[in-house]
Amino acid sequence: MLMKEVKSVRIADRFEIGGNKGKFTLLAGPCAIETEEMSIRVAGKIKEICDRLGINYVFKSSFDKANRSSIHGFRGVGIDEGLRILKKVKDTYDIPVITDVHEPWQCERVAEVVDMIQIPAFLCRQTDLLMAAAETGLPVNVKKGQFLAPWDMKNVVNKMQEAGSENFMLCERGVTFGYNNFVVDMRSFMEMREFGYPVIFDATHSVQIPGGQGTCTGGNREYVFPLMRAALAVGVDGIFAEVHEDPDCAPCDGPNMLKLEDLEEILKVALEIDGIVKR
């Protein structure tokens, strides 16, 4: 078997991520929630694409981006408005939704609306945050810190298990290499799958250039698709990608977000590679 067998994580009683079954799952949406109208439009268009291609889809967007380069950077609409908009997206299209949390108290609030919780990479070692997310009973996507080796995620796995959760995934988003640069070691997918849990590839944050534009993060969007192809060829259970109608005008993470107009053609090729590996 090319891909080590991993556990299945059930998403909102709709589908499973992992278990070496079927196609990869797509977690996608704008980096931050900007407006209700834009969130509804983008979610609807991505859902149409995924429905055509037969891909399971989870809408992702953040109510707060707490780790901005500058204190003046755009952070989002806040937890109250953010959860209202996420619920509107969820109810409008009958799709699962996922968002980030940054503090333990947010987990219980967020769990009232979302179907998955995401732990940002910078916070993956925060024990109280991991415990609070696990205790909601929801699936949790834990991003590997930019400062960690893949085998160091064993401690994260242990924390989630100690909190009583088997319902989580590990997410690769690159590792710091020198100043203002990330690289993706394709071996890390194999290393993290050894823990027995689904592995997600964050294709867009992996091409960030942190602080690369002085007071905000830069990025190399042209590398997203090549890295996605490579990760799928190694074998992953899901793809995380931030997608925007007009990323060049987005208030945050624009340089590394995919253009919505390009998404369908990217996913078609991704499915071909995923199919070859999973067969």
C-alpha cells in the first residue's frame, strides 16, 4: 500500500475524511470573513464546482486573524458577526463550515455553529486551547507549527488523546527556512500519517512570505498548485486552500490566495493525481 491507513474522521454526519477512502476533501474559502454577501457568493461558487467534480467540501473563513504582522492589519469581523455569517453560509447551502480559534473560551462559542474547529499553526502547542477544542467533541484540524518537525506533532497527538479525542486531523503548512520563507518537506506527510490520523495539506499558507511586505505578509501564489500536486502525489486526505474572488485586493493574505476563477481547473488535475495514488 502506498498510503499508510489512517483513521476516519466523520464530518457533520455527511462524509468522512481519512480512512483511505474516496477522494480528498476540500477545505476552502476566503482567508478572513469580509462581508456576508461575499462569503455567500464564494461559498456558493465553490460548492457548485465541488458538486460538479464530486468533491466533499467544507467552507472555511476566519472571524479573527489574530496573528497579523502589523497592529493595523485587517483582522476580520469579530466572533459575534463572524459566527452569524458562518451560520448563514451553512444554512444557505447546507454545507459544513470550519473556522479558527485563538483562545480557549472561543471553542465553546464556536462549537454552537461550526462543524469543525481549526487550531492555527502558531498555537498548536497551546495545551489549554487544544484541550478546549477537543472537549467540544467536534473534529479538530490542528496545523503543524512552522517551527516544528513533523515527528514533533506526536506531542500534539498525545494532548488530543489525553483530552479524550480521536476526532482530529494534522495539517502541514510548511516549515520556516531562514528569514521570511517557508518550505514544504514532502516527507512530512508520511511522517505524520504514521500517527494514524488524517493529514491535510494547507496549500496556500505554505507559500506565504511572513512579513514579506513590511507590515503585512507576502506570498507566491504561483507555487500553490505545484505544491498541491506534489502533496497529492505523496498522499493526503484533504486540501486546505484559501480562495478569493479578487485576491489582489483582499485585506489579508491576498498574495497567496487562489483566484476563484482558477479553482475548477486546478481541482480537475488534483483529482487525477489523487485518483492514481488512491487506486
